[in-house]
Amino acid sequence: MQFIPIVSLLLLSWYSSVSGTCFTTGPTWGDANQRKILDDNIENLCRQMTGKFAVGAAASRCLKGGEKPGNRYDFLFRNVNKEERTLTMETCTRLIRKDIATCPMGAYNQGSNWWYTSDPNEGECLTTGP
């Protein structure tokens, strides 16, 4: 049966279409409690960022740090495709959660549809997210 190899190839081709780079300096997402608070707020954050994006259009949000006052988490998605794209809840939450799980200091990513960043930083949000 060829099901497993085909699924593996499909997943590999999807992951290879997104090139991510983890940041190597700066604040982290925090301890397990901080990451739990962050994870609990990702759907609300993505709800504010999803929708149709014209070519080159972007949406960004800042989320206040939960247990670590004075810290914030910055997120940005930009449509880099040659046509209008829709950022879905599934895509937004999956990509942000991937960055949090694999890049302790955040990341920037380039795919065929989106350029996006997930970045923990010091300081307060200029505008408050969820």
C-alpha cells in the first residue's frame, strides 16, 4: 500500500513551500505557563487578522504578555502572492503555533502565499490586541 509514502511526500512538499528562519536573539515565548496563555489567545488573535488580502496587503497585531508584564508578542501576515488571497483561521493558527513550537525566539517565514512573522519582544504594545 502506498498511502503512507504519498502522504509523506505531500507533507514534505507543503513544508518545503514555506521557508522559515528562527530568530537567534531576543526574548523568548516564555515558560510553559506563558506559552499556555499565548496559545489560549491565538484563535482570538487570528480572528482579527483573517480575511481577504489584496496583493501586498498586510495585517499585524500585538498581544500583551500574560505572566510577564512588559513583554509583547508581535504577529504580521502579508500577501506575497500575485493575486488576492484569503487568510483562513486554520492557516493563521497553524502557522503561528508552528513558530511557537519550533522557534523559541520567534521566526520570519516566506511561502508562496504569505510572508509572516511571529516575534516575542520587550515593551508594551502600542495598540492592544486580544
